[in-house]
Amino acid sequence: MLDEIGFLPVSQSKAVLLLQLAVRRYGRASTTLTLNKGLEELGKIVGDEVMSAGLLDRVLHRCQIVNIRGNSYRPWSQAKLSKVISPTIVRAVSAQESGSGSKGE
């Protein structure tokens, strides 16, 4: 799985490695890519339209595209998780503080 391609700039050497990986895995193993941009922008991401076409040719052949639009799930799940974790952490810290105060006396 290659996650968040395009989140950071991709150098020419990394783009070559990405294409080589796609070539080697083509027809042999499943590969999952996640992009935070559309497929039409892959040429800009890797900095080479020809390399982008070769990569897409191998990755998109016999693939399933799941296009998710909308707000990210991460901020929502982190906010929900922090509501659950924060009271637990506060209780644990309070218990430690009250326990350490009684030991010193």
C-alpha cells in the first residue's frame, strides 16, 4: 500500500522507483494507492507526464477505483477518540497525583 501520494513533492528519482515498483508488481500482486489529488494530476505530482502515463497504465489495468469526495475522516475520528481518551487520561493523572501526595507525607 502506498498512502497519500502527492501529499509531499515526489522527486524524479522517487518517481522512477514508483514506476519500477508498478512494473514489477504488474500482474503479480495487488497494489493499493491513495492520492489526495485526482488521477489527472499525477503527472504534476511525479513531474513527468510520460512516467505518469506508464504508472497509470499498469496500476489502472484491471483495477477498482474508489473515489471518495468530501471531508476527511481523520479529524472526525480523532475528535471522537479524544473525547473518549481525555477523561480517562485526566482520571489517571488525578489518581497518580493524589497517590504521590499521600506517599510523601
